Amino acid sequence: QSVLTQPPSASGTPGQRVTISCSGSSSNIGNNYVYWYQQLPGTAPKLLIFRNNQRPSGVPARFSGSRSGTSASLAISGLRSEDEADYYCATWDDSLSGPVFGGGAKLTVL
Amino acid sequence: EVQLLESGGGLVQPGGSLRLSCAASGFTFTNYAMSWVRQAPGKGLEWVSGISGSGGSTYHADYVKGRFTISRDNSKNTLYLQMNSLRAEDTAIYYCANWVLAAADFDYWGQGTLVTVSS
């Protein structure tokens, strides 16, 4: 049981916009920055979004993040086949004194 | 270019020990905190342990506290994870990553090393 709750799956067709939600509590998302990681099949995770809505250099502007209260979301616009991957949200948890992850959402591009 | 290369994984019996290493290059190692994050087969990501840039402060998740010890040798640009009293539920790919303290910010990740705990 993950501390952060994500839907196990999401899907869309090429060109569509999809969003993946991440729900937490006041001890984690409600009081700390949210990060998003992309894990392509068979590879290590990669930082996709940092500090709620910032993109590292090299990450396309199609990817965006937001946070509101104790929830966060990742939006991917102009969906492409290469976006098919697992997406994880993460944040610091003040009660656990450590980073926590969501269970991950598997994105399928139909 | 930042590179993190883990090694030391393998098959170990329950109750056994293993030491993982992570060789870092492409950045000033001592300036960065580091962490180990694991992923059980077919499961999600789980933070295991972290250490400050100087090595003076260490942090462990409750489920490994007392069994795992994180350390680093800044003269060798290498991060370690000593794992004792291993259990079946410790079976996972173990990734090293550079880490921002008190955040879930893992900027770069290694390719991982597989630890299998089984009799």
C-alpha cells in the first residue's frame, strides 16, 4: 500500500491529452514539493518534473505538473507512442521523515 | 555526463548479507547527497536509504533500519549499501541516485543491480 495514491493505469490515443493524478495528505503533498518520474520499459526511472511544475532541461514542454492542496497531477499533451511508460509521483513525507512514492501509473498509447 | 554504475547484486539466502556499490562520475561527488531506491519485481519504487554529501548524516526507511547501512567513500567517488539479515521481501532492483536532502528529488539514476533473496 503506497503512501501516495495513483490510478494503476491511464491511456490515450496519439495527439490526445492525458492526466495522471496523485493523492496524498497534509504531511506529504500538502506541505512539500511533488516530483514526477518516467520509467520506460526495462530502464531506470528518469526525473520528469521537479518542484511541482518545473521541467529539467531536455524534457519536452508537452509534460506539465501541478499541485493543489493534497493532490497533484501530471499532464501529457500531444501524446506520442514513445510516452508509453510507468509514471510515478513522489514527495517528502514529514511524518515518515523520508521520500515516498505513488504506486505508479502505467500509460498506454492506443 | 553524469554516470552512476551499481554493482554487487546477486542471489543470497535469507538471513545472508550483501554489499552493493555505486561508482559515480561526471559530477563533484562530495557536493551531493545520495540515496538507494529499490523496485521489487513488477512493483513500484521504494526509497531505502540516503546519506549527506559529507557522509556525516545517514537516513534509513523503517523497513530496513537496523539491517541496512549506507556509507560513502568520497575519495573513491563510491556509494555503498551494506545489507544484512536479508529477507525475501528485500528482493528487488536497487538503484543509486543523487538526492536532494529532505525532498523526493532524485536527479540522476544508475541502471540498477538485482538482489534476489531466496533459498
